[in-house]
Amino acid sequence: MTSQPASWHPPRALVFCWLGLMTLLAITVALAYVPLGTANTVVALAIATIKALLIAATFMELRERSGMMIAFAGAGFFWLAIMLWLAFADYVTRPDFPPPG
Amino acid sequence: MPEAQPAFQYVDLEQQHGTAQLGMWVFLGTEVLFFGGLILAYSVYRYAHPEAFAEATRHTRIAIGTINTAILLTSSFLVAWAVTLAPRRLARATARLLGAAAVLGCVFLALKGVEYWLEFQDHLWPGAHFVFPGSDAQAASLFFAFYFVATGLHAVHVAIGIVVLSVIEVKARRGNYSERYHAPVTIAGLYWHFVDLVWVVLFALIYLPGRAG
């Protein structure tokens, strides 16, 4: 960045992030009413993930942080992903392995 | 105002600031797993009862949910903005932005309260007086149990965030923060953004499913 904006103005990245988040909110609500079958869930979760990443990268300033800080920030989500994965490995495959008797 | 000094175990304030941020992320990691347990329970029950969950989610008030999402996203923007002003000694502007974000947090809670009140009127509180017009009232009551626990815990986090932002606002107004010392503003901001992030996920799980059916 070569030129600083007037002292109290918000940085451009924050304004674009906020506008992006509001646009994504409008899109996700509109798409929720379009019949897409199971894709509705995929779209809703994908947009929620993009919004969460925008918040983490820009509002929480992770894009300016070191790899170690990002690793700490991602750790909780990493373990949560393992918990969801193992739990669903059980529930999704249960019908294939009925209890004996 | 005397210049802030680092605590004895730190080389300088910059190192102290970095450590404070790292500590906040560790705390937020525990919060991810705290809300993660609830989301796992939701996912398992939604997988088991997809139709009942779609019917139940249709009974949530998406207009209030959407407005509340916009309110939290905007308050997060104001806090992120305040975090950039605090190191530049713009004390009054920093305090005003934090105050505005706290007010938006209060509006969020007020709207949430209206929503709860309407749901009590509709007998959607799980228990003896639960009334659901759909085919599988028992599975629907599982959704509403998740709904009230998850949004209730989130509301507690919002309330704590409002108190934290207000305290930092007062300190900012007093001119406590400078280029060298502004870690509390950053840390409070991280907490508020996390509460926003949790809501973004809850919004997708609570309000959006079952609308197209």
C-alpha cells in the first residue's frame, strides 16, 4: 500500500468484505427457495463456509498472520472435522451392518 | 496516561500482543468444539429424520433470522474497523464504533427475544405443551430442542460480547490504547467475530433448510 486513506476511513478490504458478506447472505436466502433437491443443503453449507472464511481472513485478520497463528486458528476446525467424519462413518454405514440376531 | 509496559515475562509489548492473540485462538478452538458437539447432534438427527427436520425448519422465522444475520455481520464490520483505528490513537472514533457494534448486539438480542416469544405462542418449545402440525412431532421437537439450546447458548455469547465491547469502549474513550498497546481491542474483536461466525453457520442449519419443498 503506497497511499494511506484519510485517517478514520475503514480500509477498503473491510468494506469489500462486508459488502461481499451481505451479498452472499442475499444469495443464500434466495437460493434456499429454489428447488434443487439435496443440492440445497450443499449450496447453503458452501455459502456459509465462504462467509466464515471471509470473516476469518479479513475481519479476524488471519490473512496478515503467521502460519503458526493460522494453525492455531484451524486446529479446532480440524478436530471437529475428524469428529464429524468418524461419527458419520458410523451412522451412514449402520444399515449395512445390522446387529446379529 | 503513562505508557503501557509489557508484563515481566515478555521482551516487549509486541510479543505480548502476539501471545495474547495466540491465547485467544486457543480459547476459540475450545469454542469450536463446544458448538461442534451441538452441530454433530443436529447432523445425526437431521440425517435420521430428513423430512421432519425440513418441516420443522420451515416453522422458523427466516425474516427475523436474515435481519439478525445482517445486523451481526454489520456489527462485526464496525468492530474490525475499530481495530484498525485503535493503534492510530483515534480514541473517540474507536469508542464510537465499538459502542455502535454493542448497540447492534442489543438489537440482535431484542429481535431474538421477539422470535422466542412468537415461538412460545406457537407452542414450539419442546416439552409437555409442544404442538406440531406435521407428521412426526417427536422428530420436530428434536429440532426445536437443538434450536433453543444452540441459539440460547449463542445469545449468551452475544450478551458477554456486548459487555466486553462496552468495557473496551470506555477504555478506548479514556485514551488507553496506542500504537504500542492495543491488544485488548484486537482480542475483544476476535471474540466478537467468532460469535458472528458461529451465527453464520447456525443460520444455514436453522433457517435455510426445507424452504424449497
